[in-house]
Amino acid sequence: MMTVTVNGESRDVPPGTTVSTLLTSLGLHPRLIVVEYNREILDRTSFDATEVREGDNLELVHFVGGG
Amino acid sequence: MSSQMLEGASATSLDSPFVVAGRTLRSRLIVGTGKYRSNDEMVRAIDAAGAEIVTVAVRRVDLDRTKEEGILHHLDPERYFLLPNTAGCYTAEDAIRYARLGRAAGMSDWVKLEVIGDQRTLLPDVAATLEAANVLVAEGFQVLAYTNEDVITALRLEDAGCAAVMPLASPIGSGLGLVSPYFIREIKSRLSCPVIVDAGVGTASDAAVTMEQGVDGILMNTALAEAKDPVRMALAMRLAVQAGRLAFLAGRMPRREVAVPSSPVTGMLD
């Protein structure tokens, strides 16, 4: 397993995990999520091809109520 | 509560179009989506408000409570123009980061920029706001900048290329109404870009008085969300914004410190 940080929390994921499979495993719909991958915004078309690596930092954000 | 009874000839054909960043808007009332007691109430209030633009915040997905849904599960982006904000940001760097995340959601290039300077007042850090505005405009954003009622800052934000400048009526969430009508009028008279008053409106009379200053629109959230009945208040605000706008365009009568009779003073009986 590899350890990555997702929204500030450490998570163990199996080798070969992509951003897409990570989102799916978390029950998230990729269309509604913006991914910041090691401080860079990841284009949605790259979710499938981007394999996460040990020590990566991901922020998964979406729109919530606000003024 | 019919929402059609208010529009039609009266409000729209007697007003000029409200255009922001090349987009013609059908409502001068922009509403937020925060702090409602339920999503259902929020949706009904926004409908009653007749708003076209609604603001949203960018936040981490809550991974432990996946049934906590994002706002897109409740608001149809085909029907509403979602305006991401940078609320909660205290530095230009953070605000730029949140603006980019909001744009990456793929709705538009628009951002409601706010850089807060102080937790107690939530007043803007105007230097940081200007700094962020310059960067975001250069990156192609349409920046709608929250600011205070300082005319010079408003002018600088317009010079920076902001699509709209949004001075506060009073502090965010305070409901204190329009504190500085003079400065709001001055900002409106000095700027060419749209001026949208953002924050502080508490009830319908506040909205009407604000629009009577000649500003182009109002953005509000707490006044609806924290009303006992947000749907009724939303309709009240919709009417008040229209009423205030029409009253401004109509031009009020002069104020006099003396009474003047409305009925003829001649023709009285002996």
C-alpha cells in the first residue's frame, strides 16, 4: 500500500490507484469534483491516466452553499 | 405565491438592461446559497427571489459523510448561473487558489473575489483584494470584487479591470442595512462598471433604499437564509429591488422642510 494525503488526512491506497479509481472508491462523482493534485489543478480529462504516488497530496473540492 | 405577478411590463420594460461582463441579466437581485435550514427551503427561496446568479463557495468534500452533497445536487446549473466566491480567504494567494478551483469546476470564468482582512468585522483587506484582482484579471477571470464603501479602492478595482465592484452596505451577515448611502452614491457616480451592493441588507426596506441610490444590483444571502420564512422574504426582496430601482429611475420629489398642500387652496367655501 501507499500513503497519500487526501483533504488533509492520510489514506492508504493500493499501487496502481488512479485519481479516477480513488474518487470512485470514495463514492464521489468525478464530474462534480475539482482535484488539486500536489497544488496543481488536475484537468478532468487526466483523472483516468494519473496514477497517485506515495506522498502525493490531493485536495478534492466541490461547490457548497455560500454567500 | 405566484412569482409571475411581479414581472411583466412594470419592471422590465421600464428599466435598462443589467449587463455584467457582457452578460445581460434578467434580475438585479443576486443571492447566496449559504446558511439555509434545508436545501429544499433554499431552492424555493431562490426561485421566489427570481435570481439568475447565485453564489457558491468552494470547499473540501467531506469524505467521512459522503451523503453530504454538493450544491450541484440541488441547483440546476442550466437554470442558475453559479458564481463561485473566495469567501473565507484572508490572503491574495488563497483567494487566487480558490478562484482557480472555482473556475476548474467548469461553469464560467467568473469569480466573486473577497479577501477578508479581519475576523470580527469581515471587512475586506483592500490591498490584498487589489493584488488578487490584478492576477485574476490577467488570467482571464471576470472578477466581481467585494470591497468596502471606499471610493478610491472602488476606482482602483475598476482600473484593475474588474467586471463589477461590490461595496458593502454594512458588514457581512450583520443585517444593519445601508450604512453609507452617500459613499455608495459616490462610488456609483464615479465608476463605469456595474456597482452591486454586497452584504449587510437585512430586510426589504434596506434593499429598496439601497437600490434608490442608483446602484445596479444587490447581492444578499443571510437576509433570506435567516428570515423566519426565507421564501416570503425572498419575494419581498425581489419586489423591493424592483421598487427601489424604479423609484430611482423615476426620480424622487424634492425633500422640503415645510408642508405643501396637495389639494387646491382656491375655491374654498366662504
